[in-house]
Amino acid sequence: MPAKSPEAIQRKINNRKSAKDIGREKKIVGLGGTPITIIYGKPLSDTLRKERTEYLYDLMYPTRHIFKSSGRSKLTEAEAKEKERQRSKENYRKIIEARGEAVRDYIRQGLSQCQTPW
């Protein structure tokens, strides 16, 4: 039965918002960030929600901002993007190498157990 009273509608909205806030905090913890305590049914304020969302994005994409020190940027935006691209290429290469090693091990095991007719 759908909520009809204004209090019930507001409670439903608050529960939905706090569930999203809790999910965001789980992602933050998963990425190694520091969580805050959230009570189900009591959503965060709009400003705190915006700060936590920015914090999550900073954890997910550490090079998305230009790094600054004393008013002068250490990296330009293009340099930061290039650094992120290089890091992605390295990670991809490591994954491919690990897969290749796993395939080689699988083939070695299969060949050693295989009964050859000759």
C-alpha cells in the first residue's frame, strides 16, 4: 500500500536517501577511505552529501584534479592525464602477463597429465 500521508512520504524519501548515503560510505571504505557514521532513516545534509561524493570521486580518480602547491601547479591537466594513461597501460600489461602465466601453467599441467600415444 503506497504512502499517502505527508509524514509517510517524507519518511520514505529519507529512507531512500540514507540508503544511498550508506552505499556511498561502503564504497569509500572499500577504496580505503575513512567512513562517517550514518543512521538509517536520517539522510546527510546536502552540503555533507556533496563533500562525501567529492571525497569518493577523489578516491576513485586520484589524478582528476590538477595538483597544486603554493599556488603553482606541479602538473598541468595534460600531464596528469598522460600520467593516468601510463598507469592504466602498466596495469593492463600486468593483467595480461598474469593471465599469460596462468594459461602457461594450465597448459603445462594438461600436458604432464596427458597420455601421449607415441
